Amino acid sequence: MSLVYIIHTLFAAYTVLLFVRIVSSWFPAWQAHNLVRFVSFYTDPYLNLFRRLLPPLGGVLDISPILAFFVLRLMEMILLSIFS
């Protein structure tokens, strides 16, 4: 198993976790579920970095995950180019 494959797999898995976190935030009843709490524990610190930079528009529309996905993808591309 190559290092490039491992890096790509880890970033893909974290991307899925971010997606699950974002979708689960639309359903308040899901917040008490153990899976959502697990995902939140690992994704909220990363998302909070961007929430500080981009507060919700109009107080309700949180666009910080867009920037979070972009930065995550950028970090993956940089690491893959270094280790390829």
C-alpha cells in the first residue's frame, strides 16, 4: 500500500465525515445520536476554524464548510504532490 493511497484514503474519509456532519446539522433530532456525536467530535474543531473566519450570513446561513472543503482538498493536493 503506497503512501499516496493512504493519504488519499484518509482525506476521503474525513471528507465523508464532514459531509455527514453538515447534513446532520440540518436535523436537530439527530444531534443526540452517538454516530453524530462521534462525527461532531472529530469534525467540529476543524469546522470551527472556518466559522471564526466566516460567521453565518444573516445569522443563519453557514458557508464556512465550503471553505473547509476547499482547504481540505488543497491540503490533500499539496501532500499528494509532495509524496508522488
